[in-house]
Amino acid sequence: MKFIDEAEITVRSGDGGAGCVSFRREKFIPKGGPDGGDGGKGGNVLVKAARGLHSFYDFESRRYFKAQNGGAGSGKNRSGKKGLDTLILVPLGTLIKDLETDELLADLVLDNHQIVLVEGGEGGKGNKHFATSTHRTPRFAQEGQKGAEKRLKLELKLIADIGIIGLPNAGKSTLLSRFSSAHPKIDKYPFTTITPNLGVMMFDEDQSLTFADIPGLIEGASSGKGLGHKFLQHIERTNILLHVLDIHRFQLRDILRDFSIVQTELRAYHPSLINKDQVIALNKIDIAPVNRRDIEETCHVFHGRGHACLAISARTGEGLDELKELLRNKVLSQP
Ligand SMILES: Nc1nc2c(ncn2[C@@H]2O[C@H](COP(=O)(O)OP(=O)(O)OP(=O)(O)O)[C@@H](O)[C@H]2O)c(=O)[nH]1
Ligand SMILES: [Mg+2]
């Protein structure tokens, strides 16, 4: 399914139903008093975050959401029906802004978190409310209040525990496919991944880690090179970054250069990304001309910069159990 992380929609709540003008007309009760019922309240438009949704795909085909109007009141003090609410489902991590003012109205990060976007109009009061001792036969009732309309901008910032980052072709998606049941596209060309992939790694019944695999970054991504850097919004909320470095042409200098290209791009997007805990995965060890000392030396450099570091092969599976454990412990030890 197509991945879409921006959408504009219009929501409109239901109008309140009109109050009713009516008088009791029963046999043997001449000159009955007013008995016009109230109009029903208009329906609300609500939004709810639902696990299992990962994109705004549905808003491609529907951009206008209207709740039902309230029913009019009727005689014999019968109130009008309340208008039905309209519920919009969005992925976890959806930000809702007022399109005109850019004001943030909601940030839905928890499953089932629900808010009212526009409240339905109140129903009008029936004529029975307007009877007084001096005016016993009010021939008027209130109109229902009109519903409200809002134009909204939706933005998605995925919720994941770990963001997988690196240059194109480093093996990010291969790693995601190893860690989860996700089936991202994998190929030997750069920019195979063009939109983020989410994957969930289960440890046991109630413990899991969610990974976000994003497109590759290249030098100058922040000024639009490659696929740009806007997709970094999807790792903004992760606590840990898993930085995959391709070491198949093993040269410490090249590895450090690749690393720093990505760091520079992260910083250019937002300096806070640099402060995230970053784990280094030296990938493609199966084809790298290295021995243990080379790896130790390389990892030593990263340790010196405060990063955990492991050599792995996303293809053969080497080192992956160790990496899983490391990530799990890191996530578990977070506040
Ligand atoms: N030999 C070897 N090849 C690997 C390994 N991991 C990934 N590859 C290969 O490297 C190529 C790129 O893998 P992807 O997983 O698509 O890389 P990516 O980082 O997601 O690339 P983009 O989506 O383009 O940024 C594919 O041909 C993979 O089969 C590994 O551990 N060893
Ligand atoms: Mg990929």
C-alpha cells in the first residue's frame, strides 16, 4: 500500500435540529399548553489513533468528513434524534493542525487515543421552554445551532523504538526483514527504499520493539540531494538510532567518512537527532576482508565516541542475536 504522510481534510459537525412549535390537542383538553420538543444535537466529528494503520492512504479517496445533523423536535414533547458522530481513524503518531493558523490541535501517539475535532451544534429549544405565566402560547421555537467546519492538516511522524539509518545500500531493509516479519524491498541499487517501512520484532507475548527503516541519506540530502531528508521526521520520535554501515570494502577511513556524512545530514535536519543514542552496526561482514582485530579497532573508535558497536551480516545472520539483545536492553533500560 502506498505510504502517505501528509493530508488535508475538511471536517464538519452536524447542525443541531430545530426546536418545535406545537400545542397539546387532546380531546377534552381545550387550549392545551405548548408541547414542542427540542431539536437533537448535531453529531461530532472525532478522530482516533489506531494501531495497524501506517499511512494516510485512505485520505486519497476521501477528504471531507461530515457528521449527521440532529433531528427536529416534534409535538408531544418529543426531542429530535441526536445526529450520528463521524469517526476518523488515523495511524499512531498523527499530528493534527489547523490548516489556516497552523495551530497544533492534537498529537495522537497512543493506541485508541480519541479527541473531538468539531462539536455538533446544539439542538434548538422547543416552544414549551418559552411559556411564561403571562405568555402561555409561545408560537416560536429556537433554530438549531449550525455545525462547525474546520480545515485540517494531518502530518504523520511514525512511532517506533528504533530508527534504522545509513547511506543507501548499507543493508537497512535487509536488517529490518531479519528482525521482523516486514517484507521491505531489497536490492543492490541505492534508493531501493523510497518511503519508510515499519517492522515489529517480538520477544515474547508482551514485549516487542518497533523499527522504522527509512530511505538512505546521502551527502547534501538536507539540500535536496537524493531523496532529500524530509523522511527523517519518521525517526524524530525514536529513542535509539541503529546506524548501518557497509564495511564490505573494509577501510577504516571510508567507514568513518560514511558515518560522518550521515551525522552531518542528521544535524542539518535537527540537532536533536545527533543526541539520540546511536548504535553502530558494521554490516556485510560476510564479504568484508577483515579479521577480528580490524573489527575491534573500528569499534574502539566508535566506543570512544560513545556508541555501542557490533559487526554483523544481515545476509547470513551473523551477530544479529547479539545486536537484538543489545537493542532490547537499551530500550528496556530507558526511563
Ligand atoms: N553480502 C551481504 N550483502 C548484504 C548484506 N546486507 C544487505 N546486503 C545486500 O546489500 C544490498 C542493499 O541492501 P538493502 O537492504 O536494500 O539496503 P538499504 O540500506 O535498505 O538500501 P536503500 O533502501 O537503497 O537505502 C542488497 O543487495 C542486499 O542483498 C550483508 O550482510 N551481506
Ligand atoms: Mg532500504
